[in-house]
Amino acid sequence: MNLTTSRTGDVAVVRVGETRLMYPILSDFSQAVASLFAAGEKKVVIDLADVTYIDSASIGCLMDLYRQATHAGGRLKLSGVQKRVVTMLTMTGAHNFLEIHPDEAAAVQSFGV
């Protein structure tokens, strides 16, 4: 899986470099993000700028990561979400929980950094 993690201030930014976020790469993706919360990260942005397609399993994975973030006292935000992906998140109601920002800079700034 093409996944990179960097920091902007105290915000961890996970960039997904895949066009399709779905099984079988969800396991690696989920573990990478979950490990950030397990390590004590409180502010995480997932940059989906390259992702043009997600399936229902991906939405379930994002919701599980949201739950893990909240349980750990942290916050999870999405950035660069393509229109088709926003449509999927909206159709499932996930957009009511997952904060979506137009780009990485806006997402990071929303933490007050």
C-alpha cells in the first residue's frame, strides 16, 4: 500500500497514495492509522486527495478509526476528498461524523495549528 505519514506541528498527516481504497489494502491502512492513536496521537488528518473510489468496507473502516480516535480522546479529519468519495460518505451518513476539509492545509489549520 502506498501510504506516507508526516507531521505538521502536532498534527499527524496520513497520505493515501492509492486511487482505490478498498479490500485488501484496508488492513494495512487501518493498522497504520490505528497505531497513531495507540501511540498517543490526538490530531490526525487522512489525506484522500488521490483516492477516487471507496467501497462500503472503506467507509466502515473510516468510521471505526473515527471511533478509535474519539475513544482515545483524539480527533480524526479527512482532507482532499474527491467528489465521488464525498457522495459515498454522504449517502451512508458518515459525513455526519467525519469532518471533511477541501485540502490538507485547511484540515491542519482546523486544529488551530
